[in-house]
Amino acid sequence: MIERDHPELSVRRQCELIGLNRSTLYYQPAGESAYNLELMRLIDRQYTKTPFYGWPRMTAYLRRVGHEVNPKRVRRLMGLMGLQAIHPKRRTSILAPGHKLYPYLLRGLKITRPCQVWSADITYVPLRSGFLYLVAILDWFSRYVLAWQLSNTLDGLFCRVALRQALEQGIPTIFNTDQGAQFTAVEFTSILEGAGIQISMDGRGRALDNVFVERLWRTIKYEHIYLMDYVSVPDLEAGLHGYFQFYNHERLHQSLGYRTPAEVHYA
């Protein structure tokens, strides 16, 4: 898709024409052995169906489909993918130095307008020979995806890039995330506090506190990622760019009265 030795167009211009983030052109997908990648694809598909599966049930599932894996491997791979069962945990979160937790502000809150509540979350995205992480920022009222970014690491930079892109389009009253290190880091929360935004965080292990983003991940994976089986990072980025355009501006949502997110967000 991108020709590095194109006679007339620079790499930058080719990326601009197809809506590709130029930095992503140089990503190398995160690597594991071929067998671990196969296990991760199976885990991802099953978790998308049954997000209440922790590593014990996931181990049992993999064994039922013919993979004699030990629980230690499954636990490590699920940790690498950022997956945990959605039931409450007995232990409280152990924060990294300088990180802070915030209360969950959305319980019982009636969502009545765009930019009242935004949410962010990260998901694992499989490639034929590796994987990446995808972050998206979603408006709860309209289901509009304001920004998204890909990364081959969980270092948090790609989350801050997406946040800044989203804030160019408006300022929400409340911003909700899980308790992941990328979102509890002061580098992330200081951006929100500097904009006067209230910070809300899910209870530990409660993915359903961020239910609309969880629904978004299922939609993206079943309607696009699993069907396309991407090989390269540039193809994945270009494909997601096209899908998010479709999702925001063409895909009719039953919960929105068969309108598109863009129609509701900009009404």
C-alpha cells in the first residue's frame, strides 16, 4: 500500500492520502512464539464472548479445544493481553509510584447529552504474526469514537496522544477509565485535571463499569478485525481508519433509534 521509493509521492504524502498515521508505518508488532500467538487469538475470541472468564476457566476452555496448556502460561498471556475476569477482586489495586485512584462517578447517573461522559479503554488486536494494542475514546451518549491510536507497547504514550486528539473536538464533563497504569499515571490524569474534567475510574476488575467501550470492542472485532485477518501494521491502521469512519458516519445503531453516532453527536 505504501511505496517507499514512489517516484512522485513521499512516504508522508502517501500516508496523508490514505489517512495513515506515519509513525505506525514503522511499528513492529509485539512478538511471541507462533504457538503463543495462536493461543492468544483463541483467548481473545473466547474472552470477547465470555468476559467473565479468568485464567482458570480460560485454561479449561483451551484444554477442551485441544491445547494441553498449563495455567501459568494462560495467566501470563492474559496478563500480556490486558485481560481479566469482570467480577470484583478481593485485593485492592496495587498502584505504581505516583499513581492515584479516583472514585467511580457514573453509578446511577443519567446520560442525557454528548460530551457529558467520555470513556477510554485498551484492547488487544491480533495480527497474522504478532499483535498490537488499540486505545479508543468514546462518547457515552452518542457512541461516537472521538479518537483512537495503535501501539506495540503499553507504555501509555499512545493513550495520551489519543486523549489530546479527542480534546481538540470538545471537553467532556466526566472522563471514565479503568484502573490501568496508562490511565492512573499522572501524565494522563494531569491532562484531564488541567482541562477541568472530572475523573472517574471503574471498580477493580469491573469491565462492565465501562460497558459501552466493551460493546465497541465486540463490534469492532466481530464486524471487522476477525474478518480481515490483517498481516501488516499499515494495513491494519488503514483498515481501522476506514472502519471507524463507517462506524461513526454510516453504521445505524438500534440503541440510537437507528441513527449514526455522528448524527446524534452533532445534532
